[in-house]
Amino acid sequence: MTMRVLPLCLALTVTACTGEDVVARVGARELHRDDVAAQRRLTAGSNEAALEQLIERELLASQAEARGLTKKPEVQARLRAAEREVLAQAVAASVADQVTEAQALERYKGDRQRFTVRTIRVAQLVFLAPPQSTQVQLEAARSRATAAWAKLLGGDDFAELARTTSEEPSTGSKGGELGLIREGEMAQPLFEQLATLAPGAYTKPIQGPSGFHVFKALEAPGEEVPEFAAIKGRIVAQLRTEAERALREQLVKEVSVKRYPERMVEESGR
């Protein structure tokens, strides 16, 4: 009686013995839906294209095993490195996923001063010289900016010059006003320079990516605590970084590590 009882998988069809998430078999290897999803994230192709790519790689991988290449020390080292990196990223992601918006809000409410940013309110004159400008065009823009600056020294009104000479219409029509600028919204060196201006003072022509600018401080620098929604992403990122750092510090304390530096051999030519 026992001789006539076949193993279950031989008595059923191949489909019935295959897990529902298996999308292909390559020899003895199985490809799963998650494999296809991971491949799509790498290539941004369709499911069908990702599956064909995986089948091709599996065919080559099976050949590597058949030829004994997986026994080579350098191949084993690379396999261990790949596994190590995937697992390290997975645990880091799991720690990051534990950070909640509620924790971010608690951090924000508990230490609002920590998120204070400096602000400035300035106006500008703009004299265009795009990156593709020739040297002649660049010098011409510099000359126009210098002429406007000279008029300011002579007592001309900044807002009127912005309306009549500035080459950036969206601000020129408003007397050059840029509105409130928060630290981080412009290049830091320029922000620092403008933050030193007393109300009513203006700069010499400053060259930027799009041409030359003359700035005027409209009021003294101030401070602002942004709304939570505006900086929620930054706070969450901070909390995730802190959580990952805490995990690393905990592991250093809890897990024994023994080093054997005398066994390390430098590769020739390095």
C-alpha cells in the first residue's frame, strides 16, 4: 500500500504545488512577485520586462553555481557584502519607519526656538546677463548695474529705479521688492551679506547666475518660527537620523566585536 502512495507534489499539478506568489520557475529556482517589484524599482520598466530581466539573470546565476563559481572566495565575499548591505538598509528603514508625525509634532512644540530661522526683507535691481552671455554682454550688464548704483549714490529713489531700469519685470513693477526671505531660501553667503545691511542701505553691484544685482535692505533682519507643516519633513528626518544613531550606539555596547588586524593582508598595488 505504501509503495503506491506518491508524494503529494507528484500527485498534484505543478501549478498546485507552486506558491501563489511564484511568477516563474527557472530550473529549480523560483521567482516571486516581490522579486519583480524589486526589479521594477531598479529599472522603472513594466512587470513583463522586469520578469524577463530576472529570468535572464537567474539563468546566468544558475550557470555560476553549475560552474562552481560560488565557491570562489572573491565571489563569496561579494555575496556576503550584498547581503550585509541589504540587511543593514532594511534595519535602518525599519527604525526610520517607527518615527511618527506625532513624535515630530511633539518635538516641534517642545522646542520651537530650535527651529527659528532668520529673515530679511530686501528689494533688488536686476541687470540680466544669462550664463550663455558673451564677455561683451557680461560687461554691458555690469555697466548698466554700475550706472544704476551711481544714481543711487546721487540720491535717486531705489523703487523708482527698479520700476524704470530693472530688467526683472516681476519685481521691478513692485519697486524691486522680493518679499520676506527666510534663511535657506537663497545662497547662504549672499544671505549673510544682506543680513548685515542696515535698513535703507544697499549693496554695490553683485554678480549672480543671471546677471548683476543691487540689493537694498527694507527693514532690519528678523526671526521666524515656521509653521509645523512647512518643516515637518525636516523634523522627521532629524528624528530618523537620531534613531539610527542611537541604534548603532546601542549595538556597539551590546554586541561583542573581536578584531584580528594581524590577519589582514593589504592587496598589492594599494
